[in-house]
Amino acid sequence: MIKNALLSVSDKRGIVDFARGLVDLGVTIYSTGGTLKVIKDAGIPAHAVEDLTHFPEMMDGRVKTLHPVVHGGILALRNKPDHRAAMEEHGIEPIDLVVVNLYPFRETIAKSGVTLDEAIENIDIGGPTMVRSAAKNNAYVGVVVNPDRYGQILEQLKQEGCLTDTYRLALAQEAFAHTAAYDTAIANYLAPKVGQAPMPHTFLAAYEKVTDLRYGENPHQTAAFYKEIGQASGLGAMKQLHGKELSYNNIVDMEAAWNMVWEFQEPAACIIKHTNPCGVARATSIHQAYVNAYQADTTSAFGGIVALNRPVDAQTAQEMAKIFLEVIMAPDFSQEALDILEAKKNIRLIQLEKPQENQLVLKKVSGGLLVQTEDTLAESPAAYDVVTEVKPTEDQWKALEFAWKMVKHVKSNAILVSNATSTIGVGAGQMNRVGAANIALDQAGDKAKGAVLASDAFFPFGDTVETAAQHGIAAIIQPGGSIRDQESIDAANKAGIAMVFTKIRHFKH
């Protein structure tokens, strides 16, 4: 039986109807500040918390619910005689339902130009304390932090006259998760202020479920997609405009494709399979970029993930509609493009903004977490070394820069063959570099003649250069740094190939 409820919410969605429903069930409402005003302005009877505490709100609202009468009413064990005696002696009313959500800290720090003082003032103290007290005493008290629960609670009170033990426990778990995520946001905001960024002493993160997925990498694995709590970003901010639900593997590939296509300022298209590029191209129009990316590997493109860094127009949509694609990602779609693509019932159409920079890369391992900064190092060709007798031509330099941008996104060992505007062949994830080179060069075929080759890490021997020479490669870009560098340089000089050392490795394990 719920006699008294305390309502104090920042998120006031549905609070008026909920309060009205409680009063209709005979519940006495106590409230604070803005919540009390909203309820009373709606004509619903409610009392100020001060009517319980007989103590004024003070210090700009910092002190109002931090009082023994409030917390005694929440924490008292109703089945213990000494607790009941203490309540009677001190005039403590039982509080059976606590409805609290917290000051908008995350929303505050998301604002441009927010100061530390402003952020600090939006750290809730009384709210989390009440939530945790109620959650701890869930055997007797219901705690509500989620407005989506209001309808369920009213219905259960109407049907049962009380909240069940199981339901109160579920509410308590949700409440502890709520305060944990809240404290995580505060700690992560303060970390760089005290010199703990980007790798704090304690790594904290909080995510909320977006949706369950049909299954994981394989049908026997369960899976779900979560987004960071707070302001939506990255894939957590995507809008699905059409198509069936996304799969676990779709989302993994989408992340790879989206990061890759935004390497370019000019119109670009990327087609991904298993996190590796089938084809990537840049052009003067998004239509031509897609056509060139598709032509790079027409076989592998079937069933691929397409990412574009420009809105999809009708002409590009018509081209993409010719084959089976799993996902198309773009900043926007014209209505004509949507009309064309939505004729395919299952194709997923995803609208998404440019990815944020300087994100941390996380990888769960058993018993721990690997954390690293993104591979977004700004590079200048002026810092590269040309180590061969033959120097790259101007056109070759453009091709080398393109190839170098792309090879860092390919799983190592990685070899990529390209011209200045599109990939020609990609060798990914091989146990040795020659094997990766053979795959990329065989895929390139005759197009390898006069093209360039990029390697994500140094050549341990000269054999990769010799293989490249046999296929007519004109220039090579690689990090350098092997004790056998001279062997590769000699092989390049012998074949008349220009070779550039970047002195930077882009290994993608």
C-alpha cells in the first residue's frame, strides 16, 4: 500500500498525469521546487517537502531533501519495531514511493562554452541520495527514475493495490544503473580537468540499449546495440530511414565504412565487406565516385556496405539499385533517391552525420579492456623520405597519398594497389606480406601497370618489391624501419620503382 510519494524530477515528461493518477488512488504527494509548481498549477493537491521536514530550503536549493525526516521515511524497515518506534518518536512519515530523476548534468556540459562552475551547479546531490536510499530499501519502497514507467506503475497499483516485490527490485536495479551512469558522466567530464585524459586512472563508461539484434556474429550468439548515454554521436546518432533491422555484422562493417569514406574532402564512396574495402574512390561527383568504387571489385561489392560522404541523388540511387546491397549510409537522401531505393524492401538506408574526431577505440578482452586513441595522426608528405634513385612523378604522388589514406583502414598484413582516384586491388589480413601483395596484385591484373602500391607496415624482405615489379607497379609507399630496408630499396632501384618512406606505421590488427 502506497500512502506517501515524493516527486522531484528534472525530466517532467508525464509527471502531471502521473501525479493525478496517484492522487486518484489516495496517495499523498510531497514535492519540491519546479516539480511542486507544475503539479499545483495543474490543480493537483500536493505538499512541499518543507511540510515534512519543518525546515526551509536553503543555499540556493543545495539543501532541501537532505534531512533525517526524508531519509528516515525512505529507509525505515517497516518490519522492525525499533524502526517504527523511531519514526513515531521523531514524527517521521513513511515515504513509500520516490519519483526522482536528476539535474541535467549531461545536457549542461553538452552546451557550447559551459563553464566548470555551471557544470558543478548541475551536479545533483539530494536526488541521487534519495534514489539510492529508496533503491536500497526496495523491500518496502518503490523508486522511479524513468518516466516511461509511470503508466505501468499506475496500472499495477490499480490492479494489485501495491507494487510487487519483483517489480520494486527491478525498479531498484534501474535506479542504481541511473545513478551509476550519472556519476560516470561527472567523473569523465572532470578527468581532463585534472590531467587524466585521454587515459584516466579508472576507465568508466555508460551505455543504454538501443535495440536487441537478431543474433551476433553467428545465429547461436545473442547480441544488442548500445549507444553512449547523453548526447547521441557516431553510430548512436544514426537514423534508419528504410529496410529491415540491422545485424551485428552490419554495424561492425558500417563503422569501418563510415570512418574510411570521411578520409576525403571531395565526393567519395566506399564499399565494405568484412571491415575491409572492396572498392574506394573519389571523384568530382558522388555518382562517379560510387561507379568507380564498384568497378574496383564488382564481385565482392555484391552484398556490401556502401558509405558515401555526400547526399544520395537519384542518379546514384539508380546505379546502386542494380545490385544487392546490405546497407547504404550517407549524410542524406533526396526524395527521388528514397523512392528508387525503397522499392527494395530489405535494403537498410542510414542517415548519419560526419563522425566525430578524437574518439577512443575500445576493445574488450577477457578480464580487461584495451583503450587507445584513434589513428588520426596528421601527416605531411613533406616529411616523407624518397629513398630510391627514381622519384615519384606529380601524378604518382597523388596516387601514393590516396593509397596511404586507404591502406591504414585495411586489416594487416595489408597491401593496397591504386591510382590517384580509386583502389584497384586490396590484400587484407594475411599472415605474410607477400601473400597480401599477391592477392592485391592479382585482383588488379593489368591495371597494376603504372599503378602504386601501399603497405601498412615495413617490408621485412625485398620479395614484396620484386613481386610488385613483376606486375608493373610504378611507385611504392611504406613506413620503412626494417633492418632490411636496404634490400627493399635495392630491389626498387633495380626495377626502376620509386619508393617513399613515411616513417609512420598504420597497423590495423
